[in-house]
Amino acid sequence: MTQEMLLALAREALLLMVLASLPPIGASLVVGFGMSLFQATTQIQESTLSIVPKLCAAVLALVIAAPWIGTQLAQFMTQLMAVLPQVAQ
């Protein structure tokens, strides 16, 4: 296995990590912005008011995106297992 192949696999793994974490982080970002805007408008300064909706949004995003994330991880693992015998050479 050449250095280029290892670097390509590492790059693909890092890209997959970013893509798999994007749904919960994006949902938390959107909900957090909305809750911050709501808190600034109403002048309510309760910390749990912003954390609980962000957590619920992240969990909901994970539930919705779980099939896609699982498919992407399975495809990467299939590709990795196909290349694995070349590592021993």
C-alpha cells in the first residue's frame, strides 16, 4: 500500500467524520440561534432554556439522519475491508 492510498483513506475518513457529525451540529446551531434570539427579545436569561432544545434538536437530527449515516459508514467500512489485505504487503 502506498503512502498516497493511506492519505486518501485518512482524508476520506476525516471527511466522513465531518459529514456524519453535520446533522446534529447543524440542528443544534439553528435551534441555538433561534433560542438566543428568543431570549434576547424577551430578556429571559435562563440557561436551561437554551440547552434543552439544542439537545432535543441534536437527538432528533440523529434519529432522522441515522439511516444515511449508517449507510455512509457501511460503505466506508466495505471499502476499507477491501483495501485491508494490501496493508500487509
